[in-house]
Amino acid sequence: MGNLSNSEKKKIPKYDDPSQIEMGLIQFNLDKCNGCGLCVKACPGDAIKLQNKKAKLTDRPECIACGDCVAICSEKAITLVKSYRYSGRYKTIDQGGLELPRL
């Protein structure tokens, strides 16, 4: 698990502390969105809602950048912009680029 110091091993993240949590971010192309709502159903963080028959982030998005919404969107209207990150218990040693779930 790499060279972690004792203080790094003992830290536990506080998931309600904005200084330790950086939510993922998705972007919608509203010209492509057909309002089908599949992304809303697929999102495990309830980060997406439909408003005026178009997808958008909720007021307090809990996006974990899982990519489920991107994978299920038949119109290719959703893009992953930023990955979910947290600090605390584990030191991020190697985090690759965002990748879509396997089909």
C-alpha cells in the first residue's frame, strides 16, 4: 500500500466536511438530452434530476463520478468532468483518468 506514515494510516475521512470531500462533476449537453430520465434512475448518488424535461444536477449533488449516467445515455448527452475524491483514511497513490464502466 505504498509508504504511508502512521498519521496517514490513522486519519478517518469526515464525509460531511467539504474540505475533505470533493464530489464528482458531470456536464450535460442539453441540446442532445431527450429527457428520457434513464440517467436519473441509474445514478446511485441521486445527483441528477429532470427539470423542464432536461437532465440537470440536483441542488446538492452527491456525484461519485461512477459513470453510470454516461454509460446509460443513448444520446451521449452526459460527460464526466471531474472525479470524486476524498482525503483522510487513505492516501491517493495512483488515480488514473476517468473511465466509463464496461458494457
